[in-house]
Amino acid sequence: MAKLVAKTYGDALFELALEEDKVDVFVKETNGILQVLQENAELHKLMNHPKITKEEKNNVMEEIFKGRISEELTGFIHIIVTKDRYNEITYIFEYFLDKVKEYKNIGLAYVSAAVELNETQKKELMNRLLQITKYKQIDIVYSVDTALIGGMVIRIGDRVIDSSIRTKLYEMSKNLSKIQL
């Protein structure tokens, strides 16, 4: 259900951003809103409290964001709160940001390597990923996973490129177990 709500509202926000020619403005403001929401656990409790009315919740959100973000986004948050969708606000904004990345042809890759990659390796990897994908730009999230033994695992959307030694050893052991002596 949350995914459907995020898609519905996220698509609406994306269409509004296109119509108003404010895609970059909305991206910047949406990231700011997400940061405020993540840093304030008390705000989350307040906004989900059943005894606080929608009007009071809208007043709180307006107090926090009015004048700091565009009127369109302030109105959008008002709609989310009024329609009892505050629980999904993070998913809605993340969906919107993903939609903008898709629109701008920006990919997201998750790279797990056995050791920390140096800057030269990161640059080479970025160039290679740009060559083999349709993206104009790729944001890469790096992590170290010593269990890989060597090599790396790259995830881009639903594609996985696994060149880890751990996987190669697993495949070899699987093939060896099939051999009958």
C-alpha cells in the first residue's frame, strides 16, 4: 500500500515540478524536508499522534516550512497531512527523487568491494559504468565487504554484476560437487 501511495503522490509532485519548471528547486527543497524529518524524531511522534487534529498538524508543518520552501511544496505537504498520508511522506519524497533521477538519466549504483577503492579505481569504475549503461551520470554508494575475499559486487537497479572471489569459489565448489568419481 505504501508503494502505491508513494507512486501516486510522487508522480503528482513530479508532474507539478515539470509544469512549474521547478524540478531542481523541488529536488533541493525535498532533500531539505527529508533531512528535517530524519533529524527530528519528536516531530514524527507529534505528526502521528492520534489526538492531534489534522488542522493542528498542518499548522505545525506550516510553522516549520512556510517561507523556507516553495508555496507549491508547502501546499503539497498540506495535502499529504489532510489526506492522512503523513506516514508515507518519506516514501513519497524518495519516490519523487528517484523519478527525477530517472528523468535526468542519473543512475544509482551500489558497489561492495573486498577492500576500500582508491580514487583512481573509483574513477575508472565510474567511467566503465557510464559506458555500459544508458546513464549520463551515476551516483555510486561504496561499501566494503571483506567476506567477498576479493573483487566486487555492483548493483544497478535490478542488475547485479558479481565478480567476487567468494562467488567464484562457490560456483567452483558447486561444479566440483556435480563431478562423480
